[in-house]
Amino acid sequence: MASVKLTGVKKIYDNKVVAVHDFDLDIKDKEFVVFVGPSGCGKSTTLRMIAGLEDISEGTVEIDGEVVNDLQPKDRGIAMVFQNYALYPHMTVYDNIAFSLRLSKVPEDVVFEKVNKAAKILGITEYLTRKPRALSGGQRQRVAIGRAMVRDSKVFLMDEPLSNLDAKLRNQMRAEIILLRKQLDTTFIYVTHDQTEAMTLGDRIVIMKDGYIMQVGTPTEVFEMPKNLFVAGFIGAPQMNFINTKLINEGGKYFVEPFGVRLPVDGEKGEALAKRKVQTRDIVLGVRPEHIRLAKPGAGAISCTLIVNEMMGSEFHLHVETKDGTRLIVRVPTVDLNKAEREELVSGHEMAVTFEGKVMHFFDPESQTNLLV
Amino acid sequence: MNEKRHMGLKSLNRASNTVIYILLIIISIVWLLPFVFIVLQSFRVENTYQVGYVIPQQWGLDNYIRLWTSDFKRWYLNTFIIALASAVLITIIQLCMSYTLSRFRFKLRGPLMRFMLILGMFPGMLTMIILYRVLADLGLTQTNAVPGLILVGVASSGMGYYVSKGFFDTIPKSLDEAARVDGATRFQVLYKIILPLAKPIVIYTILTAFMGPWGDYVFARYVAMGTSAGYNVAVGMYSWLTNDQINNWYTTFCAGGVIVALPVTILFLCLQKYYVEGVTGGAVKG
């Protein structure tokens, strides 16, 4: 159990490519932090620097207050689960899990006890005598987790542990990681490119892009108050709709005018804009698909044409096109529509949508930052 | 009609197989004959010189007994010491070298690999004169030829890194990383994780490292410089084939040949499975 502190951490490769820029982060004891971002954003590199598998070009990494930059991975008090499991193919499951304990000369009866305890928690007791090649992907991943568990480490590192599993197994293992975390009660750093994993697992999420931290926050914070366009687009599925439009300040009352339709920005968002004394200006307006409602044509409604209707079971994903050719995605729960309304939803259907002020996000088109953060 | 074509194909196949087998049998006979001949001669006791027939008229172990009363014992021991020491040392050095080149990234790694590759393209014979000079200055020639030959064999062993490096490259790096996180040192990673996975290539390395010095002639003769105590079997036995010796030693020479072939044959038969796997595995994946 330990805190992890990264100060000005930088990774510059031999070919002068900078993979991670000035990474600052304070991870509290027993916190579950998720690094998320598209491939090549530096999330795995950062994790590997914490693990000691990658040299740190600049800055310091502290684990439990001790600078570990020059320590070997084995001396950092960490355990790690790899994306491709990295099980030792020539050893049985038992020997795989026992490997680290034997290296540190733990008596064989303690090894036996610990391996069996871990195996029981992970439900792999019956496979202990098998070689990894005789296991399925999910079982292998459990062994990899078991191997990390018995080390009783201060920090638990996981590098995309679920991305090699199929969708169903991934959901199941995700739930198990949540349970595991409760049992181990230690500090977790988890790397993934999957925002669902990030949202469901993390106490805090670190969203990265091109080696820079875009935002650090709780799942609610990054979802409700994305700091910039990248975060707004990355978190949430389907992704947030972006509309280039104008924010109008009329004597302290705010309006937006997407596609020539004037919509009031009232409530909290309007007050926040007023507090910041935001003047009339160009903005990128962000609205999440689930926050757009179907509306009757008329004042305050944006008329559009349905292009594609994706039936997801519990909801429809409607891809619509406005008069000026902008595409929007609208998420409508299936139960909100009656049979006649559902049957209308075919390509070419003329319809109208609207949304309220409280669900709007306002971004500066130049700096791409959120006007209210 | 289909069946007819099927039958036609079948008989064509059979015909081509027959031709191939006949050809292979002829080649194996040609290839095996000298070995059979030598084995038969080694059991001949009626004459010590070359005769005009193959099957001995009188069989016996006289030639083998004579081997052990001659200098052969010394030569055999010399060869065995050289081959064994070389095999052990070359294997260790070569595998460490290959692992280093496969896993570590350091300055001049690429140029070093290319440099060794190019050096390896020159025939070893080119270095003979200067190597002899060096060994002579160190006092490692003639009666001390054995340590001299071991030194020469081992000194350049790192250059034979290609095959095993190619094999190591196919083992995922994350295994090394997992083991290092688990608490293993680099050396423990090598012998607890990588070497067990690279068993075929380890055996290939041992075999080639053993067989090189076992059959060495040119350099061994040069370093021994006519001192019988420094001969290996190849050089020693060749001294029986000179014009004035051959009639006395011919059948003993054949018996020596059989004894020399024995350890290599046994080693090979035991490790054959891994050897084939090692050579092809490394080549394809590397």
C-alpha cells in the first residue's frame, strides 16, 4: 500500500521522439487510477516507467515517498499484469504463480499456502498443474493476476489486461477486477484504451493524448465537465456531437443558435456563463447523443433527416443530417417510443430534435478548451 | 471418369515415388559405404596394410587393443579435453552474447553486430600465422597445444551469435519483463526463463561447439608443430598414413576412426530431435 508521485516525468527516445511530456500526478494510497487514451498517447510508456521497465528521461517517480528512478523493477514493490499475460510457457500454473516467491526464497509451505489462496480467489485451483498453453484466454489472465497477487506489492500495475479477451469475457473480468480491488485494497494503476473500462474501474481517470495529460478527474468530472474538445469526444459513446455556432449574450441572457434555431441557455450553465461575463462569441457547442430529444417540428426544434437508424436493443442510435449537412447522433431509449413512432424511423424520415441549456458544453474553437472549466 | 483420373494420378504418384526411393537408396549406399568399409577393416587381423578385398578373413579386436598401447590414448584425451572445454565455454559465451544482443540496447550495438558478421566472412585460415605467433609467445604450442587450442576456439565464440540470437528474438520480451518484475535478475531471467524455452538452440550450440574442435585438423596440426604430445586424434592418426607408416598402421587407423566417430554419433543420436528443431526453428523464426 503506497502513494505514487510523478513529477515532471518525461520520456524521450533515442531518436528524439518525445513519448511523454512533463507528466505530473499524485496517486493516493489505495487509489485506483486509470490511464486512458488512444494508442500512442504514452499511457503504457508512463506505466512502464513507473514499473522500471523503461528509463525515465527526466523527472522523478516516487513510490511511498522514495524516489525509485534508479531502482530495478523488483526493488520497487510493484506487481504487474501484462496485456499478453506473459506467462512462463514451460512452467505449470502453480510454478508460474510461485515464481516470484521462490526467487525471494520464501519457504515452500508458505508458497503452497499463498498460491492456493490466490488460486481459490481467482477460481483456478483445478488448473494449477496445467501448463499455460492448455488454458483459455480468460484463465490465462487469471493466472497472470494470481502471479501479481502473491507478491503482496505496494502498487498493482495493469497494462491493458483485458484487451486480448472477447467482449463477453471482458465484461466478466472487469467485474472481477472490481472485486479483486476490494480484496487486495492496494494502490492500482490501470492502463486501457477502452473508456468504458476507465469509467467503471477508476476512482480517477487520467486522459492522455500525444504524451500530454488532457484531464485528470473522477469519472463524473470528466464526463460532465470535460476540460477540452478531446476529452469531450473521447469519453462517452457514441461520442459527443460538436456544432460550430455562436454564443449570444443579450443583456445577461444567453442563447445559442445552432443551424439558425435559437435555443436558450438557462439554468446553471447560463448562470456560470454570466458569472464569467462571457460575451457574444463563436463557440463549438457540444451535446451528448443521449441529451438530444426528439421534438415536434416548429419553434425551438432543429429539423433534420434520418440517415441511419442503429437498433441497439435498449436504445436507438439515430444518425441524422441537418439542413447544412452536419451529422448528429441521437440516442433514444426504445421504451420512449410507441410502436408507430418506431416504425417511422427509417432512412429519409423528416424529423426534428432539440436539447436544453443544462446539457450544453461550450468550447473555444481556437484553444479547444471548455469555457466553463 | 473421375475415378479413372484418380487412378491415373495414383499410379503416376507411385511411379514417381519409386524413382525417388531408388535414387535415395543409391545415394545412401554411396554415402554409407566408406563407413561400412572402415568398420570392417578395423576388425581385420590378418594384415595391417591395404588389401584387395572388403570382408576380413580373420576377425578380431587386435587393432583396438593396439590403439590403447599406442599414442592414440594421449591424442584422444587431448581431443576430448579440447572439445569438452570448448563446448562448455563456447556455449556459455555464445548464449550470453546472443541474449545480450537480443535484449539489450546499447550504443554501437548495430555496428558491432555488422562488424562481427563481416569478420566472420573471412576464412579462419587467414589468422593462422598471427595466432600461432601469439600462442607461441604465450607458450601455448607443441606440448601445450591443448590449452592453446581451447583458447583460440573460445576467443572468437561470441561471433557465432546469429542463430541463437534469432531464436531468442522470437521469445516475447514481456516474459523477461514479467520475470524482472517478479524479482529475477537479468542472469536469472536468462537461465530460468529464456534457456528452458530455447532448449533446442542450447543443444544445437553445444553440439556445434563440441564437433568443431573434435574434427579439427589444420589448426591443431599447426599448433602442435610435430610434437606428438600435443596432437589431437586427427593430426595424430594422420601421422600413421605417411608412406613409411601406412603398411604398419592402416587397420589400426580404421579402428581409431571408429572410436573417434563414436562419441559424436552417440551425442547426435541422443540430441538429434532437438538439433533439427533448433536449426530450422531458429532459421524460420529468426
